[in-house]
Amino acid sequence: MFSNLFSAADSISYNGYEVVRLHKTIFDNASRMNIPVSYAELRSGGRTVATFEGVYSGAGNETNFGLTSLFGGGAKQLVVSQRIPRNGRHWVVDLSSDGATVFDSREWDLSQEDVCVHDFDDDGVAELSLMIGRFCGIGAMSTVECPMIGVVFKYDPVARKYLPEVLAFARLLNGIEEDAARIDPSEPGEATGSYLAERLDIFLRYAYGGREDEGWMFFDRSYDLPDKQEIEQKIRAALQREPVYRFVYGQKARGGN
């Protein structure tokens, strides 16, 4: 977790860079009050290289950072997180040369409070893992019921970016035929969040596992409520806008064949 890497200090210096925690006051439209918030700046040679801010709530926010070796070897990278309850934005910055941001969770529309850090393939370079929550606003599902797809980001030294690991999605298909068979399409359905969540979970596993057409066939035969067409349209729209799916499946995610 990024949270395990944070420093208690208000500033850290490394390799000619300094990251500092700063404070300011913003006006919160919801509460109509001035709210104290924190943010961070990365500086080098008397100039600001990057600013990390933008996640606020009526209760303020929390900004933390630390240094760690994600790429292996002796060099360290900067990790920054700005968080509020049930939301956050996270950055990884390469401090080896120009202070380039190699990961920004907002670029992928991922906003959970923390990031899992683990070397899944034992190659000495840590991967990052977050959950896709874009589909939680569909239908009557509660936050607890909503199925989320995990995405693993692997560092690409050529692109100098953490990018979605396409091969990791294959694990979503493990046992999917058996799981799909457990849902009885002839059983009368009720308009509940769990009814949709069970079917959406299997559809998303098919879709992110590279078998979207089979996912739609499953959804068509297993979902039998009056709002079927409306729900399908919402799923399609969310899928076409979801950045990770667009990156992995390209033209198909934009509505192509």
C-alpha cells in the first residue's frame, strides 16, 4: 500500500529534488465555508516541477508522500497521495532525471483511497493495483454490492509510464463458465441491486477478459427485468468511456466491431 510508504516529515529531499507539504484555504460550495486543505509541490533548482492537488471535501483532505524503490535497484521514486473518505488521487514520480510523472490515477479515472503495491511477477519491479468503480452508478446497486474489476499497472521503461497489464485480465476468466451456469435465467427476477450485481460481475469478467461478445450473450439470456434495455445502454456507455478498457481494447471500446 502507498500508505505504508509515507513519511511523517513535511519535506523530503532526494537527488536534487525537494517535495514539500503546503497548506491553503479554499471555499467549499457545498458547505459555504472556507476549508483548510493541504497539497504538495515538487521543486528543483528553485522552480516548481509539479503540483499535487485537487482532491478536497467539506472536511478538508490529507496529503502524504514518501520515497521508495519501485523500479528495483538503488534509485528511489516519489509516491504522493491526496485523499478524502472513499476517494483519492495518487502519483508516482521518477526522480532519476527530469521528475516525470509516470503514474497518475486520475488519468485512468481511478479514485480509491489507497494503491496496492506488489511485485506480482517477481521481476524486481513493483506493480500497482487499483479497482475500477465506474460501473457502480448503474441501477439500484449499493456500493457494497457493486462489482469492481481489479487492474494491475506495470511499469513500461520505454513509455516511462505505468500502463495496464493486459495479460493480468486473463485471470478474470478462471471458472467463469461455472459461475455463469449458477445463475438460473428461468428464475423470476426482482429489481434489486444484488440481481444486477451478480450478472454485471460476470459480464465485466467476460468483457475485461477479452470475451465481450460472450458477455453480452450471457447478459441477454440471464437478465429478465423490464429495464433490461436501459441497463444495457448504461453498461455500454460506461464501458466505452472507461479509460482502462479503452486502452486495452481500443477500437472496440469506441463502439467499433
